[in-house]
Amino acid sequence: MFGYLDELRRFRHLFRNAYVLRFDPDRLNLVMRDGLRLQQIYQVEINAFLHFLDAL
């Protein structure tokens, strides 16, 4: 999971600091794939947290 987050962090840094950079489509696909994996992971964790809050 942390590897996916690190990849997104690196992409964000590159994107924020690139003004005339041409993006590599393969790299963009990698970042998108990792983001979708994180979405699935965090959705489960967020739902568990919400159930915990409801139980309080």
C-alpha cells in the first residue's frame, strides 16, 4: 500500500513542477492503476471507520 502512495506522491510532485513536460502514457497508466488500487483499499477502511462511528 505504501508503494502505491509513494508513486502517487512522486507523480504529484512531478505534475506540480512540470510546466512544459510531455507525460509518458505508460507512467500515467501506472499512476492511475495504483490510484484505483488505493481507492479500493481505502474504501474498505473508510466504511469500517464509519461503522465504528455509528456504533458509538
